[in-house]
Amino acid sequence: MTKGLATHWRLMPQRYNLIGTHCKNCKSKFFPQRKICPKCRRTGSIEEFKFSGKGEIYSYTTVCAPPQGFEYQAPYVLAIVKMKEGPFITAQIVDCKPEEIEIGKKVETVFRKVIADGSSGIIRYGYKFKLRD
Amino acid sequence: MAVGIVGYGTYLPKYRIKAEEIARVWGKDPEAMKKGLGIYEKTVPNLDEDAATIAVEAARSALRHSGIKPADIGAIYVGSESHPYAVKPTATIVGAAIEATPELTAADLEFACKAGTAAIQCCMGLVEAGRIKYGLAIGSDTSQGMPGDVLEYTASAGGAAFIIGERNLIAQIKDTYSFTTDTPDFWRREGQEFPRHGARFTGEPAYFKHVINCSNKIMERNELKPKDFQYAVFHQPNGRFPVKAAKLLGFDQEQIKLGLLTPWIGNTYSGSTPLGLARILDEAKGGDLILATSYGSGAGSDSFIIEVTKENERRRNPTPLQCFIDRKEYVDYAIYAKLKGKIKGVVLEK
């Protein structure tokens, strides 16, 4: 079986639709999902929460020596995005040149192919971000 | 109850290559190619875009426009000739990405360039039969053209999604009619990377025979003439065929101008007629009548008579197609060859 197949399947809601969690008690939001609120502990109440996919660039780097599977995309931008709802998320910024990126620029999520397990394995789709027009 | 379009969405990749850049590489006269094919430039998908990602973006846009709940979608059909998997549906990826799963039926369709309109017909049938509340029909492609072949100037990427239902319609589909024969004008065998075609044979006995017959038959049975329509859109394998088809049928250039997109985006295959229709809906007013006729090699045409409602003026699409047409960046042939996986030794794991 392809390595990580079940994990990918389990994470699809997060990867496809930015489904995180929030604590109904203290309103804290989490991505990736948390099962227990670190603030409220036993008194917390966790449920699923869908993030809007909108945010801004908090920090970024340009990847010039990419890992396997990303060789032909270099140079590409990897950013820490501060989501509108608060949490930070690391993701690729697509359809732009590294020189177009600035801290504070607004971004929104897009649905893209993240990596494929070779030419015969599964294709893992998920979130990336693009600069907002 | 009337069946029709509740909402629609579109998507085009950002990158473009100009026809003269392709002509330069293959030693062709750029002006002759542009004039001969009626094409200036075409869209190029990024490395991480395929028919599934395009379908998802178009579907999400259609959901925003329609305002319906994804869980109310009872069927998803994705038409494409470039589904990312040979076995494993694109439609389930779309279903999960718009949170419409699990209570729905879903399938992928393939009929060269007309699988998108075939998807609309499938949804219409289920909605009219009362089996589903809404159906999602998508035409999406990242089409292939062999290097140096005439198809390379036109084969592009893009897609459109339509939510078909009975309530809150922006346009009513008054009738649909299809004309289908076994005509081997264009094909791609299993495992082959590029399609082949019958050159001139793709014209008279293929494209024109089906588009003309299908359009004439649907107008005849509805007692309508070309002058009764404000707009018409015909499948656009290049910039010339739809113009000639319109002329042969008796439509003037004003009626087809708005939906004629191939000169600037290329042939988006299953997305071609749906995108042309979406471009018209972006501007059409209540009461406007549209004739839409697709064509898929192999071969067949689907015609639709669509009457726009006042709702389309009240509820304009927040992301009109022009946004995607204007959002562009040119690449040269070398980058295009990389993005399309045409460089020997480069395995893009597409």
C-alpha cells in the first residue's frame, strides 16, 4: 500500500477545506486541529471550524534547493500566512514571482496539487495560497 | 417546473503563450498561423494545476454565485478529456473539495470537447425527474497538443461549472437537443500522451455537420430563427470554425462576439462552450435568448436554448470571467514546455 494513504485520506478535510477546530468556551481557533483546548483544558469544548482561507503574509522564504517532488517548481515561495481568524499556517504561494511577495500582502487559498506519489501513485491535493488581486 | 441555471463559476490558469512564440519555435509564419487559426494566445496551466483543480475552482465559484448549500447537490458530473486519473473519479475530488459528499451521485464523463455540456444534460434529466434538487455540471480540461502540431496553437486549459436546478434560476434552459454519429475525426488511444486528428476531415464531415444540424434542428422544433436570439455560442476549436458556423446558420458577428473566447484563451476543450456561455451570462439581461451548441469529436453536438431571467441582473456573478481573462502573465516556449511536461527526462509526476 502507498505510504501515508490513510493519513492523507484522514486529513482531506483539513487539506481541501481548511477545517480546523475551535473552543466554544474561550473562542480560540486551531489549525491544524486540536482535540483539547490548551487554555481551557477539561472545561473546554472543541468542535470543527472552517477557516475562510483569507489572510496575510506574516513571513516568507524563497526555496531554491527544493526537496524531491518540487524540483521543477523552484524558485518558489513558502510563506507563513496569518489567517484572518488568527492561526498561522505554512503554505506555498503560487502564480507569482518571489519578488512580488511582501510581508503584509493579502492572500487567499487556492486548491492545487501538492505532490504526487510518482507517476503511478495517488495525487495529493490541498491548500496553497495566491496573492489577492 | 422550469429547469435551468441557478449559478455558475469559471476558472482560467494565469499563464499564457502567444501563437507567434509557438510559430517561432517551429519555423512557421506567425501571421499566417494567427490568421489561419484565428488565435492570438492560449492559457497554460501551472505545474500544480490539472483538470481536477480547475474543476474545483470553478465549482467553488459557482457555489458562491448560487448561494446554495453544498449538501443540497445531488449529482456531480465532470466532463474532461484530461482527467488526472485513468481510474479514480475527478468528480469525487470535486465533491469533497466543495463539501458536497457523501449523499450524492458522481461520475466523470468524456466526449472530447463536449463532455461539459453532456454533464449539463445529465443534471437536467435528474432535476426534471425530481430525483435531485441541484446538479453540478462541470467542463474542465488541460488539453494536449503534440509539439509542432497545429493543435499546439490552440490546446489550452480552463473550465466552467453550472449548478442546475428548478428554483431561483438566472437562466431557464427551454430545450436541449443532441446530434450524434460515429465520426473518427480526432482521438487519443489509451496510454497515448497526445491526440491525433484527421486534419481537414475535422471540418465539414465533423464539426460543421454536427454543429449546423444540431443548431438547425433545435431552432426548427422550437419555431425560432437566428434573429430571435440575442446571443449564440458555438464550440471553439479555433477562432475561425465558430465564426463560419455562425455565418452558415444565419447569425451575425454581433450575436457571437461576446462568447467567442478562443482567440485569447485557446480551446479549453470540455470548458469551451460552457466558458463561452458563462461569458454571455456575465452580461446578458432578463429576456435575452441564447443558443449554445457544443461539439465533441467522435462526434456529437449538444444544443441548448437558454432564456435569461431578471434574476441574472439582480444576482450578477461576483467573479466574472473577464477577471480571469485579464489576469495573465506570458511565458516563452521553454517555460511552456516545462509546465506541460514536454521536456525529455523531466518527469512531472502528473
